[in-house]
Amino acid sequence: MSKCPWALASEMEEHYHDTQWGVPVHDERLLFEMLILEGAQAGLSWSTVLKKREGYRQAFDNFDVHKVASYSEQKQLELQNNPEIIRNKLKIRSAVTNAQAFIAIQEQYGSFDTHIWSFVNGKPIINTWQTMQQVPANTPESDAMSKSLKKAGFKFVGTTICYAYMQAVGMVNDHLVTCPRYNVFYA
């Protein structure tokens, strides 16, 4: 059995693949963290984001959604000067906007988890990809998620970002069938 090829690019990516990617997540804080990190990845490599993950946790109060939602303009300007994160003004601003929208979703649906997992009927979609070339960049589910999140006021939630999010939080199992992690959570 061989791991998903992308996981072999670095020790950091392999560790992420082996311990987190594709594991079903229902924790609100972690769902928020991954939403912000996936949005931060737009136009960049996932390894760039992984390298800055600890910096993000420190800079964004360990992704406490209520704290992030209340960030002032001054705090956002400070974040733009923080070399430990991706210092893109729009991505920083979107983290605050997304925190506010995240809280609104929690209030409307009881939890963000309830809403986000509704796009896969509450359980992971188990794919059977043989090669990385078969893995899509988006699906009807990620299209619907993107449309819903945009309507709710979220930013950096295009369908490709939503699909990467679905992969990261285990809403879809996109480990190749030859990967030792394929059956870990879905057997």
C-alpha cells in the first residue's frame, strides 16, 4: 500500500496526511480554524499554510470565533504586519467577516457543524479514487456549500476552496484506495 502522493512532498505534509486530513471533524473551533486556513490557501500551496499554522493559531487567538469576530481595524492592521501568517489584507479581513458569519450560522442552525455537514447528509462521502488525477477540484456538494456560505456572507469560499475544506474535515474521503489511511475512519 502506498500513501497519497501529495503527502510525500515533506515530513510536515506527511504528518498532516497521516493524522488529520480526511478525519471527520465536528468540533466547532477546528471547523472554524480549517475554514480560515483553507481560505488563506487561495492562490498558494497547502504547505505554505501548514508552515504558518502555529503562527495563525497565535495571531488569531487559537481561532476563538468570538474573539476573531470582534477584531478591530487596528487589530487587522497589526495582523497585516505579522510575518507568522499570510499577510494578505483581504484574507485577514475575510477571517473577521467569516467569524461573524460563522456565529450567525451557529445561531441559526444550533451549530456550524449541523449546517456544514448537511451538505453530505451528515456522513462522509466515500470515494474510490485510484489516482490523484481522478480527484475532482469541486463537486455538486461543494458548489452548494459555496453558494450557501456566500449567501450567508462568507468570503474566500469558492467551490474549490469548499471542496478542499470538505477533504480536510473528512466530509469526503479522498484518500486513494491504495493509501493505508483509506479505511481508517470508514471501515
